[in-house]
Amino acid sequence: MSVKSLWHWVPRRSVAGTCLLLLLVWLPLSGCMSTGPGHDDVMTDSDEPEIRKRARLRLELAVGYFQQGKPTVALDEVKKSLVIDPDFADAYSLRGLIYLQMEEYRLAEESLLYARKLNPKDGNVVHNYGWLLCQRRRFDEAIQAFQDAIGNRYYGDRAKTWMVMGLCQIQAGKHLDAEKSLIKAYELDAANPITGYNLASLFYQRGEFVRAQFYIRRINNSEQANAETLWLGIKVERNLGYHQAAQQLATQLRKRFPKSKEIGAYDRGAFHE
């Protein structure tokens, strides 16, 4: 199995530093990072014991329920997975994410730390633990966790971790550090709209409108545009004196999101809010 994520772009949800949990966390269901006692080899699907395969099937049900917004049902499926295989690191990782969504922070931290103990090579767990720390405003620890994940040679989702570290640095008020992290994320994955939006937002706030335009235009010229990106694009184009471009974006905003708070702000002329 390949690594499965909960990554998706949700129209009408914030793409700033307070993104939804499901936009930011990763569920490791690959089974390829586990190692046996005393071994440094990487376990592949063919090496996986039958008991682990049965536990993983139950865990995949839990992932499905979690994606559907049913955390308590997902939690029950995780418990069933752990009954089958009490040492299943992926199950503890998902349990941590469920508790995090439920704002049971102590239980979330315990689960993620135990998952990390069981499978220290899994960068996904470290990434998720970093996001937990960020939500608890333990910013220095969070940044260290993200850096640990990025430095993990087995970890393949560095673009997402650079991005989430940038969002965490925005929350911490470290905007220059956030810019560096987000630019690194963009270099690795230029198609990620959350990375592009937050870079555009940072440059807009600093008055660097040309740089903001570069990132926000790419999103607004794609199917990934939403009310929030269109509104930022309008403000950027207006500040550059491109009023026709701004009007075109406003027409899209009114047509596609007629009841949005952004079109309300546009009608009020609240371009500096």
C-alpha cells in the first residue's frame, strides 16, 4: 500500500495558519517503515505478518470514518485494530490525530509519542507530533519536530512538512522564517494551493505586491481558486493598479460565491481590512 493522506483543498475554509487539522496531518498506512527488533532493514508489504495485515484493514476503516468526520466511530475502529495488534504504530498515530481533533491534547500527545517509540523511523508521526505542539503553542518544540521529520532519510513528504512548519512559524509571529519554509515547500511542490496562498498573504502584508501577485495569480487561474484566494487577488491587483484584473476577479467572486463574506467585504469597499 502507498502512504495515504488526508490532504485536500476545502473551498470556503481558511487556508491561513489556523487550517483544519485534516488539511495538515498525514496518516501513515504504508507499513513500509516498520523494522523488527535488532534489524535496520525496511519492512515491505511482503514481509508484513498476517496479524499486522488484519490490523491494518481495520485501521483503514478507521481512516475512512475519520475522513467522513466521524471521530468517535474512527476511534472505536482504532481500538479494534489495537486489540488485533497492540504494537501497531500506525494505529497509535491515528489515535493521536483523532484525540487532537477532539482537543484531547494529553491523550493525543501520549499516543503520538508511543507511536514514535514503536517506529522511530516514521517521519509522518514526527510531523503530526509537531503539529500537535504547534496547536499547544509550544512553538520551539514544534519547529524542532518538523526539522526532525525533514531530516529523516526515510521520510518522503518533506514538502508538506516545510509547508506546515511555515504555517506554525506564522502563528509564532516568525514571518521571515515562515517565508523561508514556505518557499522551500513551494520549490518542492508548486501545485500546493495552501503554500501559494500563504506566501501571497505574507508578501501582501509586507507590501510586496508584485511577489504576492506571482503566487496568488497561479491559484486564481486554476480550479483551486476559492473566495479567499479571489479576495486576496483582488486586493493585490488593486494595489498594483491593475483595476481591470481586479474587476475580473470580483466578477468571479460574485458569480461563484455570492453569499461569501468576501463579496460582502468587496461591496463595502473594505480593501484594507
